[in-house]
Amino acid sequence: MYPAELVKPMREHLTQVGFEELHTAEAVDTSLAKSGTTLVVVNSVCGCAAANARPGAIMSLENDKRPAQTVTVFAGVDKEAVDKARAHMIPFPPSSPCMALFKDGELVHMLERHHIEGRPAELIAENLMNAYNEHC
């Protein structure tokens, strides 16, 4: 588990633009049980989260169509919430960072770490915007 002071600025990168932090399995289930679309970002301390994932997720919200809710769980910190979010992402293997779009509780789009690492934030945002345009 990472110290709270280490991850605080990484958490705030998303919460400052409106992402809700989920810390428990129950919070994940409650969030995904809502009707409409939900973007779940599994945040992490790795460099690709800072350089690509978080900026890409934030840029994606500049789209006309966007998820009704945006939430985040933090790998290596919120173990219970991350495990529950990943259970909803099956059949995809666990990875962090990663992003998943749900519609009415069903997984409809997934970006795994290998889709994020080494790709510019703009491409990640474009990928998510295309998913929003189809599902939101």
C-alpha cells in the first residue's frame, strides 16, 4: 500500500475535475448500479498514469457526449474498491492504469494498460470520446 501523502496529488489530478473517489466495494457496486453511463478509471502511481491515462481521461470529458458519472479507484491503495471494480471488468485481466466505460452496469468499452502505455493522452482521449459517442 502506498502512503496517503504520496498518492494525494495523483488522486487530486482526477478529483479536481469532478471524478468521484470510490474507496469500498460497496461504493463501486452502488456506482455501477446506477442507470446511464459511468467511466471508471483505475488510477496508479506509474508514469503512464501521470503522462497518459489521467490527462487522457480528463481531455476526453471535453466531448459533447460524456458519461453521466466519472469515478476512480486507486491501485495499491483502495484494494477492496479496486478488486471490486476489476471484478466488473472481467474478462479483462487486472491492469493499472486502465479505464472502463459501463452502461447501465454493463461493461461496454475497455482500455487496458497496454492501450495506454506509450500512447499520447490525445489518442487515449480520442478513443474514449469515440466510446462516449457510441454509448452515451
